[in-house]
Amino acid sequence: MSDNSQVTKPSPSDEATLLPPVDVIEDASGITLYADMPGVPKDKLHLQVEADTLTIEGGIDLEMPGGIEASHAEVSLSRYRRVFTLSKELDPNKVSAEFRNGVLKLSIPKAEHAQPRKVEVRVS
């Protein structure tokens, strides 16, 4: 899997976006990706897998109560976006996702042809 996010790509609405920090863990069965997306409600989280491209997007709810304005804001963008290219070893049809406490967890198993297999040795 390669990360295409070195350059922030515009979202479909041409907004500038934040790059969510991502951890990728690989084991024999596939990869698990953790993306930190604080402030994103589940209904504004969008995942898309098209061919070998995985896109993660999420809108942030940063509403200020009762007309109050921030005197200092370090998060001025309201959208996360990250794009990855999936390797041919991964099965894009079997991606599973969980979202809890602002952390998105994606599990992407290896394709059957890339799974480790045991080879039986015959004695003759």
C-alpha cells in the first residue's frame, strides 16, 4: 500500500483538506490502518475503494456555541482527506471499517493468492 497524500489533493468541492495521521500495521493476513479523525461524526465519514485506490474523507463539526468567535484557531480547515494506492496483494472487496472515539480502523485482508500457505512434503 502506498500513500498518495504527500501533496494535499483537493476534495471534490475543491476545498483544502487536512491530512489525518495514519498508522499502518501489516501481518501475514493483511493490513490494519488506523486514522485519527477527531471531530468527525459518523454521518460525515466517507470511505471509497475504487480499483486499487482507497479514499478516506471526513467533515469536521466545529460549531461555536451562541455566536462566540475563536480568538485562536489551530484547526481552520473543516475536512480530512487521505488517498492510498492498495497493492495487488490486498483484497479491496473485503475491506471492513470501525469508527470509535474519532479513530477509524480499517482492516484489509490479503487476497487469497497472496495468503501464506503450508506446503505438504511427501516422503517417497
